[in-house]
Amino acid sequence: KAGVTQTPRYLIKTRGQQVTLSCSPISGHRSVSWYQQTPGQGLQFLFEYFSETQRNKGNFPGRFSGRQFSNSRSEMNVSTLELGDSALYLCASSLEPAGGIYEQYFGPGTRLTVT
Amino acid sequence: AQSVTQLDSQVPVFEEAPVELRCNYSSSVSVYLFWYVQYPNQGLQLLLKYLSGSTLVKGINGFEAEFNKSQTSFHLRKPSVHISDTAEYFCAVTNTGNQFYFGTGTSLTVIP
């Protein structure tokens, strides 16, 4: 099976602009999570989607939003970009943990630089 | 809510020496624990996981970890490291399977 793919891999934006990142999960995986990774902060959970519904949300401002499509592909959007939004954004997919706990499979990430 | 603490942000170790990367968690409920590795410019890759059963868990690349419920720890160990083990290591915890909490990571540098 193909792994989790994220596009684009690198992105440079200017403060105040908005950006949309895309994630295609592993075939058959219905849960998609997004994380922000910055030096010293580790991975911070943004949100998780399952069957087009946001099930969990981290502690990020409303400028960060996401959605999931019927084919489980997911997008996240950041509006009114700030310098502090510069980070590696990671997407992870997993099977629906019905009766079990499944690990997350990560994509390579999108490196966002805000200037 | 859960949280994960990785006390060592950087761990230098000589090649072929043993290493231990520490992970402590806090949770009021039963948890499931994971260790991931991240190589430069890549996403995270699962090393091992503890879901239930034996508290000593063996993973890929010769790594193992021990779940200690009384000490709320899940330390990662390898008896002899290689240059190729140089990477960032993350400990993670979940109790639901759909929201994971990660530590801030430990940068392991293997010195030739």
C-alpha cells in the first residue's frame, strides 16, 4: 500500500496570507490527524477527523481549520498567517480503532515558512 | 487529559554503547504507549508500542521498551547503538486511539 502523502512538501508564504495543505491517508484508513511540529515544542495536536467529522481538536486558534472528504483525504487551512506559524505540519492516518488501538502512520510533512 | 515528558532533549552516546531514552507520562486512566523515530526531513516511523500484556516490548532496529505502571514510565533502550540510530525520538500516549499526546522529543546523536 502507498503511504500517507502530503502536498506540497515545501511552502513559503507571507504574513497575512492563507494556506491550504493536503493529506491523502493510507487506503482504508478513515482517521486523519494533523500535528504542528516546531523545535522545542515537539508535536502539538491540531485536530482529528473521521468520516468527514472533526472528532477531536487541540488548543489552536480558530485560524486553523480542517476538513475531510468522503474519500478520507483531508485538508487543513491556516488563515491570516503569522510568523509563528512557521513549522512542519504532519498528517497521520490510522484505522478506526473499533475494539482496539492502532498506531498512527505519518506522512513526510509540509514545511511551511512564513516571511 | 494525558501528558508526556521526555526529560532529555539531547543524548550523545558513543557507537556500540548502550542507550536509554526516558519517557514519563501522566494520566488518570489506562493508556497505550508508543515510541516513534524521525529521521531528518522525514515523517515519524513507529518503533514499538505497548497495548497490553508483557511489559517488555521489543521493536524494530533492536530497540525495546519497558512499561512501568507504578513509575508511569516507558523508557526506550538499545544495548548497542549504531551511527544510523542518530535521529529524533518521540514518546506518545493515548487512551482513546484517536487523540495522541507526544513528548517534545529526544535528539539521539551517535558519536563514531
